[in-house]
Amino acid sequence: PQARSFAVRRKSVFAESYDPENDADDDEGATAVFPKSDEQRARLIESVKHVLLFRSLEQEQMSQVLDAMFERRVTPGELIIRQGDDGDNFYVIESGVYKVIVNDNHIHTYNNSGIFGELALLYNMPRRAATVQAETEGLLWAMDRQTFRRILLKSAFKKRKMYESLLNSVPMLKALQNYERMNLADALISKRYTSSERIIKQGDVADGMYFIEDGTVVVKMDQEGSEIEISRLSKGEYFGELALVTHRPRAASVYAETDVKVAFLEVEAFERLLGPCMDIMKRNIDDYETQLIKIFGSKNNITDTR
């Protein structure tokens, strides 16, 4: 669990503002770089691989994160951050046990994994909401406030701009309000596939849906041991929603015909964000079944689509 559910009342605060739109890409002061050995970098990669804050970062941005983090060793009893102090660093735990204290109450313990210190940096809060104290020897990876905010906030801004035209080009998403499309953009994860690579396998459990950013994919359905092409999709189109709407396994396989870049939406985010589009997607199932009847000549072979 993240240390973000503190039972404290937030006060109105003022802190330095950061405008990602006016932050030039060639700003030399944008990110710090701390050289690391191969062994240190490998340990850091292992420590951050489950950090949700970093999941949507592009490879280049993730490389910036790794470069900008520095190692900090701690001793038993050491105060890492103190409630009420200025928020300076964000921390990822590699090892050690740490207790979280709010108003002298011990509310949580981190045991060899987790992150802390992100609240003050993400939400422009200049004062720490809790104290974090090391109970054992340990090792932390830290990133300073300015670098953290530049990478994370600028990443979110760029991501919204990048997906803005894509999401605006998908007719189904016109049912969403602008702020709902922004939330959708924040939830998308960029993925790449090479030519002939399988993206979805027929019969698998659905884990999400895909919006095509670039390239072409081929949809195929297995019939009596051979795959028959159903359709081809390209930039601005989407696939994978059928199994999410019907709560059934994948009805067809999807292959990259060319090198393909897609924006992936996980099933949990799909259910949370695309409710207003559900009627449209259900209507699309009827169109899909009509298309299959034209190909196979009968509905008997496609009962699993519902």
C-alpha cells in the first residue's frame, strides 16, 4: 500500500508552480544525472519495476528516471522525512523496514518495498504529511523534487497532447466529455509490436483493449484448425473491446501486419472510464456478427461472441 491514505486534513498551501507546456525540451537544467555502475542500475531497475507512477512512461522517460535517482543508505532510527518539513525528495525502497507516523501515531510499515514522499511532490504540497523513520538498516533510491515533477508532470502533459488527436479521431469516444478523454489519455499505456507478431490470441482472457496509433493489424478467427481473416484495422481504429463488453474469452486473434504502435487500456480502466461508450460498443457487436455471417454463411459458428 502507498502512504497516501493519511488521516490528516489537508490545508491550503502555496508552492512553486510548474508549467509543463512552457518547459522547453532543451532546458539543460530539467533533469539531474547520477552515474551508476551496472550493478547499481540493475538493482534500481528491480526496485522500480512495480512503481505504478512509472508504468506509463516511455522508454526514454524511464531512462531519465533511472539516471536521476541516487542511492541513500540509512541506519536504524534515522528519520528520512519529518512531518511538517519541506518536501525535498521522493523515495523508492530497495531494502529495509520503515514506519510511517502521523501526529505521533504509527499508521503503516513498509517492509523491503514501496515508495514514499510522492504526495508533497505530486500535489504541490510544500510540507510533509507524515514522518517516515527507518527501523533497520536499509537502502533507498531518491529523486529530488524538481526532477521528479519535471519528469512525471511533463510526461503526463506530453501524453495527453500525444493522444489528443488519436482520441479525437475515434468516433465512439465522441460520447465522452473532454475531461473524460483526458482521464482516458492518462490511463493509456503505449505498446509496440513488430510485423507478424500476435497481439491477441483467440480464447485468451481479455486484459484490455487497444487503440491503433500507427500501423495496420489483421483480425483472424480460427475455424476447424485454420485461421480466416476477418478484417484489417489501421490508425484511429480500435480492437479488443468485444471480450470486455461480453465478459467472454477473446473471440479472435489479432496480428500486426506492419510494425504497430498501440495505446493499451487495461480492463479496470476500461470499466471505469468507458461507461458512456458502452451502448455504442454493444451495437458494434451486432455489426461484428453480421460481418461474420457474411464470411461463414451461418451464425452457428459464432455463438461465442456474445
